[in-house]
Amino acid sequence: MLRFILEVLAVVPLRAMQLTTILNHGYHFPRFVYPHARFGPDQKSIEIAVRPREGSAALCAGCRRPAPGYDHLPERSFECIPFWGFLVFFLYSMRRVNCRRCGVVGEEVPWGDGKHQLSKAYMLFLARWARQLSWKETAEAFHTSWEKVCAAVAYVVTFGLQHRTLAPLRAMGVDEMPYAKGHKYLTLVYQIDPHLTRLLWVGRERTVESFHGFFTLMGEELAAQIQLVCSDLWKPYLQVLREQCSPALHILDRFPIVSQMNKALDEVRAAEAREMARAGHQPLLKKTRWCVLQRKDHLTPQQKFRLRDLLRYNLRTVRAYLLKEDFPQFWNYNSPTWAGMFLEFWCRQTMRSRIEPMKKIARMLRAHRPLLLHYFKARKEFSSGVVEGLHHKAKVTMRKSYGFRTFRILELALYHSLGKLPEPELTHEFF
Ligand SMILES: [Zn+2]
């Protein structure tokens, strides 16, 4: 196969094109040469020899300055981007240098680093694909292992976190994300400025201590620049935000309120359905779960019919449903005064409903009335869907099978797909 390819390439009138010619053309390093390329012993891989260019001193990996040689390590391989069905390896004997500043250390090589089996170009290549596909699919597509894909993503993310700039930061959102089983949560912090939305930070747990970690990373100066914060009603978040960015306008994210109402409604429906079954009534609430939880415009014609039928009955579920459906009007007001009046009206109605899960929500909304009304002050410069959008992207990222669901893996996957991190630069654009 390769011979055939080389023959075809030889038609190029300039000269017979060899692999090393292509490499010298696109992936050239002044301090190194490619003396030859050959098939590996299995005939399924290509080995490309690399040597230091004569007379060029090795660079110390510690300080990146030329240093006198010390010794050679045994030849090792760096896996490169495979092509035309062949795995490709660079073979090189790493030198050690005796650096005046750093002592005896390994040399710096431009295509890889001492710790990784894969070349930098290949890691970037795999990591880019791992953003489009799941990690498992990426490993399968390029005949490599899940672990190598994971190492590639870790390399690119580590580089990105070291090289990103955090300032300027005006608006941020805090979001909680369930993961694994057994009520474990991550805290995600996003930048939600109009010119840049990205994931800034992933925290273990959703406690005061863990959320403080974000502000430690930011530093006081950057935290002081924040003008707007958006969060849900989780107490530790509210507390830390009060402590760390009290001058910022604090608004509540709409989405968690909607989902809490849905949860309350679901509770009411399930309890009432059980009661009706126990009392031997007609099972009116059977198959109504999605009819009441979904947004109306997402219902199938059959579900719409089911819902219309259900609404004729005087059930707690129906009353809770009507309250839930009524609430979103709140967000449509322009004036905080009218919005405030609507809020009070809705809460009063709900408190009279004698439906405890809904009353709980009314009490919670009342307790956070000022925060809720901040929404109307901030609306002009902030689109409330941003946090919700990022939340869904994060969920999709986590749902794709990333293998072991450890915190570290989730953290990598999230930074990788939502962090908009800078990537290492290559001298050649492999695609
Ligand atoms: Zn050094």
C-alpha cells in the first residue's frame, strides 16, 4: 500500500516524494532531522527516525536553554497521527543535559514531552475529535485506547488552563449539576458576558467551602470587577456570593425555579394517583405525567387531548398544574412594580390552595422576593437563557459516555467542551 502511494506521489515532477520530504515540508524542526522512515516489524506501522541535527545542542527541559550533553536514554517512540491505515511512530533517543541551572535533566523536544507516549500533534488531534465524538468513539475511530484519548484531552486541557486569560469578567452564573448516583453534585461557574460565554470553573460538591475555591482562583481583584451574578436558590451559593461579590447585582436563574415547580407538581400528582388507587377510584391520573410536566407546545396531539380531558376534574394535580402554568407570566413584566404585584398575587393564591408542595415554593419565592425582582433591573444587559443553555450543554457532555465517572474525568470533559480554552500551537495544521 505504502509503496503504491509513494509511486503515485512520485508522479509529482519535482522529485520522488518520500515521507521524510513531507515531514520536512510541514513538520520541520531546525534542531532535528529525519534520516529515514521505514515499516515497523509488523508491517502495520511506520517508524520515522529522528536525530539531532549535527552540532545543535540539546535544550534543557527545565529552562529551555542550550546545555551541554550528559548522556542518552534508550530509544523510545512517540506515537503520531496515523494515516492511510498505518500507525505512525517517531523513534528517538532522548538526551539528558547537564544544565548549570537545573542539573541533570531531560532535553526539550518540540514534538512531544518526556512524560507522554503520544506526540503533541497527535494529542491535539485526538482531543479535537474527542470534542465532536465521545471519547470511546474517538478511540475506536483511530484504533487507539480510551486511556490515550483521555491523556490527550488532559494534556490539551492542562495547557489551556495554564494559558487562558480570565479578565475581563463582568457577569457570571453559578450552576449545580448532579452526577453519578446518590445525589452527588458539581458546582459549575460560567462567564456569561455578552461577548464571551464559557465554563470558568468546575467544583467538587456544592458547599460553601468548595465554592470558595472559585474565588480563590479568581483573586480579589477580578472578583471585584464582577457586576452581575446569576444563581439558583441554593443556600451555600447565596451565602458565598453575598460574601464575595456583594456589590454585584444578584439575580436568580429562571430555570431552577421552573424545574422546582415541576418537581412539586410531580409530587402532587404521584401522591394523588396513589390515593385514588387506594380509594378504588377511576385511574384519572394514569399516563398524565408528561402531559402536565411538558411545556404545552411540546405535547403530542394525543397528550394535548389527555390534558384537556384531565383539566375538567377538580383534582389537586389540576390546581397545581394551573398554578404552575400561570407563573411564567411573571417574567414577561417590564416594570418591577407590576411584577412584584403579580408575584404577591400568585403566592397568595398558592398559599390558599392547600397543596403543600406548591405552598413550599410560594414561601421560597416570597423569601427571595428582592432577588427575584432584580431580574427586571438586569434584563437589558443579560439574557437569562444563557445559564440554562450552558447547563444543557454540560449535561450533554456528561451524558456521552466518558467511561469512569470520576470527578477528574468529568472535570476534564467539561473544561474541554465548554471552557473555550486556548490550544497548544503546532507548526503544521494536521486535519
Ligand atoms: Zn535548565
